[in-house]
Amino acid sequence: MTTPLLQLRDLNKHFRLPAPLFTPRPLLRAIDGVDLDLMAGETLGLVGESGCGKSTLARTVIRLHEPTSGQILFDGEDVSSVPERELKGLRRRVQMIFQDPYASLNPRMSVADLIAEPLEIAKIGTPAERRKKVADLLDRVGLPRDAGARFAHEFSGGQRQRLGIARAIALEPDLVICDEPISALDVSVQAQVVNMLEDLQADLGLTYLFITHDLSMVRHISDRIGVMYLGKIVELATSAELYHRPSHPYTQALLASIPVPDPEAARPNAPMVGEIPSPIDIPSGCRFRTRCPLAKPICAEAEPPLEDIGGGHLSACHFASELAQESTGAQPHNQERTS
């Protein structure tokens, strides 16, 4: 059996918040026992409401946040406790595309210097070779080769995101973590960036962890999709399976909230109501029960484990099998290229 490129085992990231003197500091459980496998060459989408822990998970995987406990196994090696000075090897193989390209690019550095910086840190190539590499990377992401003399503020939002992508692939990593890379872009530009990411994956053999709140886009780009709620994975399945047979009430509510052209169209499930609870005060039992229309007494008493309900479809709901059978699903999965 092939070993996953990335394995998370009972991964936790908790934050102690400030509090008045002599008062216990509250514990915010941003990531609360996540188990996840990511195979080489695949795209795993990660969706959920704002505040569910998606970005914290990404930053913990790349060790921008130190994990509280659990394991991060990359290519079979536990990197969760590797000292900071030894992380250069990991970060050469794992890169990140950030949500805000402007905030992640130094405005005082030229584009050529921005993209060449990872190569310099890793001591790859001579200055002439790095200049050629930068020109090739600009060409690969659809920008003119002479753009290296300009600065990030001279580009549009979509172009800046292309610069961020060029910088992320400069070291030819194995895994690229895409932290909502299209959320700040116009819809037409989103499609172009996603298509480019797919081309880069095919050409370079990249693996993506694709974090987004755009349920339509994640369906297009992902091989599998994980659904997060209050720091936990509550459902995980192939893209087609998740949209056809959602088995968790939270997933069903997310899918029901996708805008449709016909406002009179019938929806299989009503969108969820209420606000996501605070990760400082997580409900007992099933953490979705306070907003779930199907909640029963057992939901408050016992937390449902993430279990396989058939064919690798994982769900953390006491009634997952019944819900999967009743679900009418969505439209057939479309693997066509985004236009």
C-alpha cells in the first residue's frame, strides 16, 4: 500500500487567550484532534465556515504554528517536533500560497528578488541561473518575463496571486498548501488561476491541500473533500461522492446554501441557522448539535467518531448511514475545465 505524502494523527493546536490577573486563561481549541491522509499527486479540498480552523490547520502543518500535540508525518517522517533550525528541508518540499498575495509579498523587493529569494535561501544555482529561473517561472504563471524589474504594487490582484504562485513553486516542492488562494479575486480571474494550478499540478506532479469556502470551485478542482467544523473533520469523501451522497447534516446544510440561478428551485435541505459556537466553549457530544435540525439526546451525550460508512466515505454523525441513504445529492460531478 502506498504511504501518504502527508499524514496528520490526532493533531491539536490550542491557544491560551489573555485574561485578567488571577483569572484562568481560556483555552481556544482551534484544531482539536484531526486525522487526515493526503496522497501524492492528489488535490484534497478543505471546506467549512470561517473560524472552523482551516487556515490554522494549514499553518500548523507547515509549522508556522507549533502543534500543541499530535503528529505531522511528511513522507513518513515525523516533523511535528523538528527544531526550527532543521525545518529548512521541510519547507523546501512544502510551500504555501496565501490568501492575500499583497500582504505576503515584500513591497520593497522587486518581483525578481521576491521570486529568487527562496532559491537564495536554499543556495540553489548561481545568480545568473537564478535570474533565468525567475524568468521561466514568470512565463509559466502567465506573466511577461520582464516583469521581474517591477514591484508587487504595480500588478492587479490576479497578477499578484500569480506572483505568489511563482514564488511557491520556485523550489519545486512536493506539496503546496493553497490557503484560500482565489477568495480575493474576481470570478473570471478565479477560473484562470484554478486552471493554471491544475496545469502546474499536471506538469510538476504537485500535491495540493486546497482550502476554500467556495463550494462550487472546490468541487471542480478536488479529488477528495474534507469538511471541517469547530476544529474537527466531520466528513471526508471523494468529490463526486460528497456532492451526491452527503452524510453529515453540516455538509448537507453547506451544500444547500450554494446559490442557484432559480430562487424558486426546491432544495433538498434547508440551510443551517444560528452562529458557529465559540471554540472556547465547544458543545458536549456532537459539536454541531446546537445547530442541527436532527439532533437527538444521544448527540449531547456522545461525540460521534469519524467512521467509514462505505467506500472510504468517512462521516462523524450518529445517523450518517441513514442520512447518506436518504440524501438526494447534487448534480452529476463535472470534471470539465473551468471556463
